[in-house]
Amino acid sequence: MWMLVPVAFALKLLSIFLQPLGSVWSSLGPLFLQLRAASWLAGGERSRLLQSRREAGEPSRAEGEGGGDLPTTPTSVNYHFTRQCNYKCGFCFHTAKTSFVLPLEEAKRGLLMLKEAGMEKINFSGGEPFLQDRGEYLGRLVKFCKQELQLPSVSIVSNGSLIRESWFQKYGEYLDILAISCDSFDEQVNVLIGRGQGKKNHVENLQKLRTWCKEYRVAFKINSVINRFNVDEDMKEQINALNPVRWKVFQCLIIEGENSGEDALREAERFVISDEEFEAFLDRHKDVSCLVPESNQKMRDSYLILDEYMRFLNCRNGRKDPSKSILDVGVEEAIKFSGFDEKMFLKRGGKYVWSKADLKLDW
């Protein structure tokens, strides 16, 4: 209905200018107030449509409509604020190609922009996110997102090697989920993969972190990349004993320029497994209730990834093509070039109960 306003406005404007000049100004005031009200109603209609689509689990941008009439909502964002890492996993698909980290206040400005665009969940990753300022930079961002932005969910993905109990004491209350990367419960396999670090035992450290998460009321999650060195492993007993809220199981993914190709810092081809091998691993673990599998097809385009410059990374062509930074062009403009498949995000279960207040865990 509001679409008829431009026609009505033109007719009204014509009638005004047919009047004597003295009465024109007294007529224009009410007219522009009517136009402003109509514009407000149009915006409200758009907001209600966007909200109804979110509640129905529909993508906010319709495919096949020339880009769609509504912008993509950054509901869940993965912010890789650093590429630096203390591990050398052979299949890593976000490698240390730069050492850049945004100043803290600039990172906060970008996170506020994302919140205003509809972000509900932020996941901090790397690289290794606890490497920057011994976790203090990360802790301040976690606290900002939960306390000031009041996001429903704040999470971290880490290899766990640099986390100290003092960090939980200072920032644990602001964190909903801590995901620890663990690809094997055989320490020799971890060393082969690149998760070995001298005398430290990755598996023993995982168990210590599980205890801290329970003590400081942080939901505990495990991420595993299934590859040539662990595809035949049976992890049921260990996973059930650790009892994470989710066990994300990824198929080893090739990304040109990161772990494959001339410019890559890793050569992941020797880690790759077939779809059939990945399905066999899933079948072996089908009775693990917290299992959340993600094949290459589900993974590639179903994540909104921000790099260290706050650029969305488009992985649709098998590499990471960056958008312009949201700090320069805004979220709505930058996200157009993200390659994000919102339907696949919903299909893979990307939206779940992600706030620890709603998880009702037995601490």
C-alpha cells in the first residue's frame, strides 16, 4: 500500500504549486510529514518481513532473485582476528600469512556494527586466539560482546595449549562455549598431524580444560578434523567420557592459497580422505549423541568468516577471496561478497541452542 505514496505525493505537489505562492509554504509542511510517516511505515514493513523470515528459519536473502530484496543477516559470525599460531597442523586452512591484528577499539567498532546488523553469535578463532597478549586481547573482546553488546552467544575455538585457569577466573563468566580442537586421542597421531608441542600432552591438556569449563560454567565443545591419520580411529569411549555439548566432526578441506597451491603455507593433499571414508568414520560413531558432522559440501559456503582486517572471505571458488572491510564499507555492503549460503547454514544446523543460559547444563 505504501508503494502508492509516490503517485499521491506527485499529485498533491502539483496541486500545491497551482496555488498562490503565499499558501505554498503552509501546504508543504503537512505534506512532507505525511511522506515521512509513509516512509517509516515502509521501513517497519520491511523489518517485520525480515523478522518473520528469521523466525521461520528462512534465509533473509532469497536465491534466484538477482541478489534478493533483503540483505543477508550476519546471525553467526566467525572472526579470525589473528592468523598466528603456535601449532603447525598440516591441513590448516587459515594459515599465518600475515601477523596483523586490529587495534582493540577498531575491533570493538566492527563488532558493534555486526550487532547492529543482526549478529546473535560471535565465534573468535585464529590462528590461535590466546596467542595475542597472552589471551588478554581475546578476553576483552569476549567481555565486550557479552557485557556491552549483550550477544546471546560468545564462543572461542582454540587448540587449548595456552589457556590458563586465571583466564577463566577473569573472563569465564562472559564466555558461553569453548571449543577445543582435538583430532586424536593418540598423542603420536597428534604429533604427526602437527599438534605436538614438546613435552606437553595435548590429550592430557584437553581433560584439564574440560574440568575448568565445568568449574567456571562454560559449555565445553570439541572440534575434530578427520584426515588420513585419524580416519580409522575409534573415539567413542573418550568422547563419551568428556561429554561435550557438541562434537563437531569436519572432513579435511582443501583451500587454495592456504593449504594447497603455490602460495600456500601448508600442503594438505596427503591428509585428504574420500567422502566414503568420511561416511565410514561417521557410521562408526553414529551412537555418539553429541556428534555434529560436516562434510566438505556443508562446510565450504555455510560459514560467515571475517579475517584479521574484518573482511568477509568468500570460499565458493575453493579459495578465500576477501570483500572490502566492514570498517570501510559497512556490513550490508561487504556481506554481499561473502559467498555465504544461508540455506546451507540452516541445513547443517548452524543455528542451535548456543547460549549457556539456555543449555541447562548440569554444572
